[in-house]
Amino acid sequence: MENTASLAVHESAYPERTRKRIAEALMRREIEPSLLYSGLRQTVRWTALHHAISPAQRDPAFTGIYESAFGEIARAVRGNVVHVVSMACGDGTKDIRCLEALRKSGRTVLYTAADFSFEMALTARNNASHALRGLQCTPLVCELAECPVLPAILKNFDPSGSERVLLFLGTIHNYWPPEILRSLLYPLRSQDHLLISANLAPAENYEAALKNILLQYDNSPTRDWLMGALSELDLSNADGTLNFSAVPSEEIPDLHRIEASFVFGRARQIHLFDATSIFEAGAKLRVFYSYRFTPAHLRRFFKKAGLFIAQEWITPSQEEALFLCRRETKP
């Protein structure tokens, strides 16, 4: 019998809503993230990039902190049934290690692979199903920042009496934290656990570290991935060049983000969804950004959002951190 999968799709991921976000972002001179991650070719490009370039693939310390965090989650959960919800699941590689740790602890585990990319959600579902025989998994396609009914959706997936572990891995740096944390808090109940990972830059040599981090982006695999998104707008290397830079945050001057911008070498008109955007030579289109936090930045963001950090793990290089959080309880 051929394998089939039931898929849940929230209206935030419907084509008309996605088209609207893409058009509005273009008016702001930005690329909407769905162009970076959606579609078969972009999924393949991103997966290849992640496995080739990500420091997590080269530094054993990265693997170590994830093993420690997943082991702690397996010890911390109290129930016999655990529902693991991965928000922005990517290809599910890290999720599988969490699921395996929970299974080894004797729990029954369910998995929701949530992403705004249809291809990513199905890829994570398939990878996890192959790794863990008999795993019950429901892919969910939604735009997290526009899905206020996520608690109701997950409640329908939850078995009676189950405990929930929420994963938000490798993603918070691609958002302004106060905004995305509000969305993460919607499905986080008082008894649940939330594990967040973040890319960091060491506080003691922050400026120098940013220069080294830029090298992780200014390379052929990253350029291929970003140009793949631009090709959806009928742009190519003949129209301009990709530039990478470290830019200070408007809200917090000592916090910077890595930005990739497409600088037009000639005037272009982009026709998209019955609208036309005009870019003069020298104009910039922001394609991608990633904040580089210090642990202190994130601790402040979490506290303001109402999250209590139960435990944290930071690599010796201070390039990656994991934070196991709970909702703060009011006295």
C-alpha cells in the first residue's frame, strides 16, 4: 500500500494570503520569506546549504548542547504521552533527535511538523516517519505570525492528558523577537515546555565576530539559494548583485543583523500579481536578514515576553544557544 499523509493547512498559508504578503513585502523593498523556503527547488537549495555551511554540521559542541537539551526535556516531562510541535520545522533533522530522546525515556510521542512551506512540512514528516517506526505525525502548513487559532488547531491534535513540547529551532533570529514571541506564547500552556535555539555572536568581541559570521553567508551555496528566490521575481545576476553587510538594529543599537540585499545594476520593472514595482539603478531590495544576539539580548526579550528560562546551553564558541522556557507564573 502506498504511503499517504493527512495535511492540515491554515488559511494563513492559502495562496491568496501568500500572494498578498509577497506583494506587500515587495512594496517595502523586501523579499517575503515564503519565496526563500517554498517550492521544491528552494527546499532542495536550503537543505543543501544547511548541511554544507551550518556550523552545527562541523562543530561537535553544537551536537552536544542539543543532546543535553533533549535529554533534559525527556527528564522534565511528567506525562506518558508527549506531543512535540516543531514550529518552523525545516527538514526536521533536529526534531528527530528530540523525538528519539523522548521515545527512549518510555513515552508515547506524537509529532506536528509545522512550517509555512508545504515542502518543508512534508519533508520533516517523511524524515521523522522513516526514523521512528509507527510515529503519528501531522504536517501543518501555516504562517505562524498570522495564525492566532494555533492553540485550537493543536488542541485537536492533542491526545487527552498529553504534555506538549514546543520546538522553535534555528529561526528566532529571522524575526524581530518581541513580535514572534507573542505568536509562540499562544499555544504555550503553563505545563508545557518551549525550546528555542538562536544564532549568537560573542559579547566580548561582538564587532569582530560579525565580520567572521559574514563569511558564513557570502559563499556560493548561500548565493544560489538567495538568487533562487529572486528568480521567482524574474531577476538574475544580469540585473544586479547580492551584497552582505552587518546592520545595527533600529530599536537596539548594540544589536546587529546580517543582511543580504540585491543592489540593482540597471533599472527594472517587476510585474507581479497585476502590480508593477519600479527599481532604479542603485536601488536595494532586502532579500534576507538574521539577527546576531548575545545571550543577554535574548534573556531580556524572553523576560519581557513573560517567559521563564528553566535552563540554557551555550556552545564554547558562543555561536549557538538553546533556552528551555516555561510561561512565567504570576505570584
